[in-house]
Amino acid sequence: MADLRRATPRDLDAILADLPAYWGDRDVRHLHHPMFVREFGDTAFVSGEVDGYLFGFVAPAHVGYIHAVAVHERSRGTGLGRHLHAAFASAARSRGATRLKAITGPANAESIRFHERLGFTARLVEDYSGPGQNRVVLTRDLP
């Protein structure tokens, strides 16, 4: 498996320049604020020439929050997403996290299935992001 490293502002620029290769036709630019690499860079990982990435942080409530994770279309099916999750779980655990959490939309069945295969429990929360804005909250305890 490819080595992971901390994400840099240059990596973020590369991601933003090629978003469709990670996310298809979904407009997710809003998920890619520079703070995730500049302020939470010790829990922002990339692989290779940005074959995949994960942006996350550890919240004060001891929860490792996975904000965005994506694998470039050229690297899908290689286990890279699983590798990114494992690296983040290790970093979050070392910072005192006891649980992991991610949030997605109910229509994102691929993400929900992927997280469930990693041991996350999915729960639909109505109005999570405001009236009529339901989300699926994914959680997993850290051993």
C-alpha cells in the first residue's frame, strides 16, 4: 500500500483542480476549506500524487471526525480508502479519541456501505443540517 503523508496547501490545490476525478459530478468544493490542511494538517492525509485523501480532526469530546475522504478514480478498488481510514483512526486514537464519526447524505449509498464495511453504524438523523436536510451519521468505537 502506498505511503501516506500530511496534506499540504499544494495538495489541496491539486485536489480542487481535479474534483470530478474524486467526486464525479457532485459539487463538493465547499467541503475543501484550507483550514483542513493548514489548521488540522496533522490529521489530513494524502497518498502519492494525491491518489486519495482524508481530512479530519479530533473534537474536544474525544471524537475523531472524518470530514472528507475520497480516492481518485485511477486508484479505486486498491484498498486506499481503507488505508486512509486506518491512518486517521491511529492518529485520532493517539490524540485521545475514543470514537470515529462521519456524516453523509442519505442518497450516498456507496459511502454508507463503505463505512459499514469498516464497522461503522449508520443512523438517519432527520433535519440534521436544518429543516428537511436529513443526514446519515456514521459512528464507530475505537478499540
